[in-house]
Amino acid sequence: MTLCVIVLPTAGAQEKGPAATAQQARSLSAADKAAAVDLLAQRLSDKYVFADEGKKMAAAVRAHLLKGDYEKAATDAEFANMLTTHIQAAHPDKHLSIRYFLNAPPDRPRPSLNHGVPAEMRQRVTEVGQYLNFSFEKVERLPGNIMYLKLNGFFEANIGKAAATAAMNLAANGNAMIIDLRENRGGDPRMVAHVASYLLGDKRVHLSDMYFRADNETNSFWSDPDVPGARFGADKPVYVLTSGETFSAAEDFAYNLQALKRITVVGEKTGGGAHPIQPFRIDSNLVAVIPVGRSINLITKGNWEGTGVKPDVAIAADKALTKANALALRQVLPKIDNPGERSMLEKSLTELEKAL
């Protein structure tokens, strides 16, 4: 899963000005391309999560080089796109790509998930998080005391936990909850565990493991019964909305809670990316983003790579909120004692179901 344990730099292709244009248009020599292919092949063989597939992709790019296929690439961006196409053809993996970055940074060791963002990036990541409200887009109370939470990313936990706690505490008193992950493209698995903890009970739950091949290391993720403030708890209904854009750590959240039978997934099959990544510099302006590990669910013994998370209630993404709202209202209606409120909610339910 993108479960981004690495913060990637701003893409050079996005930059403006004469310097960026000159770099994009630089002439790539045959020697430049051969050196980049050689280093990419080494990284794929040594680092890709599945050794056999890594070697297969390495052989593929070496073969394309020998055939002269990369002679057509005039710029870094074109070369990066060709390399990505060739490795994806050898072994599809939605987290795997070669990207053009102006003045790509040198390789760094894969940081421990316990430490998170490197210290030198922390201030910038914090500023971005504050601007984005740490990806918590909305917390809203819907009729019937149904709490709607729109979460567009799982931000770096050491920086964003306080925002997550505030949002989950605000939603804790709902009779049901709808968590909207339709625009959530992933993030930090520790934040996944933190948010999931508010939906579970008083005992620690083993949510998943993440295995890293090159280091032969396994990180385990558990719920925390002692998260701050009020928990929504393990018994009230929770609906999670998904789309084809739901990806990576967002899939981690949906997949593992679905396996625990804690949530009902409503919407579309998700994107299908379950491998954490690490960037490797293969040229002065090229970075290989390589999946270096895999997620393992303790119940299914597998993950959602390539298949996506399959919804319990399949429906077009643009109707998923309406459907989940109707399902939630049906569940909370029997608990509404006030006749006037009950009548109003029954009318709301009828309108929601007509809209589907």
C-alpha cells in the first residue's frame, strides 16, 4: 500500500521557469540511459517485494535497452514514462513507477515506521497538514444522529493524531457512522490503526502485519483501547464509502475492518494497491518508486493487491453516500422513541431510497 513511509519531493515536471524547462529538455546520452537502466535493474532485483518478479522486471528493462527501445526518449520525462510502461508490462503493480524529479535527492535508508517523517521534513509536512486540516475534510451530524466523516487521507500519525482524535471524539456520540474514503488515496498505516481504534472494543486487536523483504522485517499494527477521549465503540453500525480512487492505506482501513466484520463497505471496488513504497535515485533527475513490502491480514492471510477491496454493498460511487445513509437510517429508526422525529426520519428514508 502506498502507506507512504517516505515523503517524496515535489516533482520537477511541476516546476516553472527557465531552469526547469532546460532540465526537462536536456539531451540524454546512450550512456546516461544505460546507467539508469542498470541501476534500476539492480534496485528491482534487490528491493522489490517479490524477488522473482523483481528479477523479471529487471530482465525486461535490460532487454528493451539492448533492443534500442530507449533511443526514442528525448527527455527525462519521456524516458521515465517508457521505463514505467515496460516494468508494468512485465509485472503490474499500481505503486510501481519511474518518475521525473528535478535534481532528485540521494537514496536514504527506509525509515522505521516508528519514527515517521525525517526531522528535516517535519516542519514542511506539518505546514501542509495544517493547511489540509490533516485530511479531515468534514464531520457532520445527519438526521437520526448519524455521523458523517469525510477523510481524504491518512496523514502522518506523529503529526496528525490530534486532529484524528478531535474528529473521532466529535463523532463518538452518533447512533451510526458513515466514513467517506471515496477520495482517500492513502497515507500512514499508524494513522489507520489510530482511527480504527475508535471503532473497536476494550481489547487490543491485531489489525495487520507489514513485511519488508530486503530487511526481512515485519511491522505489526494493533488497535489501542486507550486512545484519547471518547470512542465510538465496537457495537454501533459503521459504513465505509469507497470508489475506484480509494487506494493504499484507505484500502488497508477498509480491508482489515471488513475482515473483522466491523464495518459495511458501500460503493465501488477500490484501486488495489497493498505494497508500501521506497524511492530510489537512478539518475540525476529520475526516481524509481519501488514497492518494498506487503501487507498481510491475519484473518485472510492475504491483502487487496491487484484485486481491490470488494464492497459489501456494490453501488456507483456517486450514490454510495445516499445508499449508506438509507441503510443507517433503517438501523437507527427502531431506537427513535419520539413519534414526531420518527415520522420525519421515515420521510427522509423514503426520499433517500427514491433517489437510488
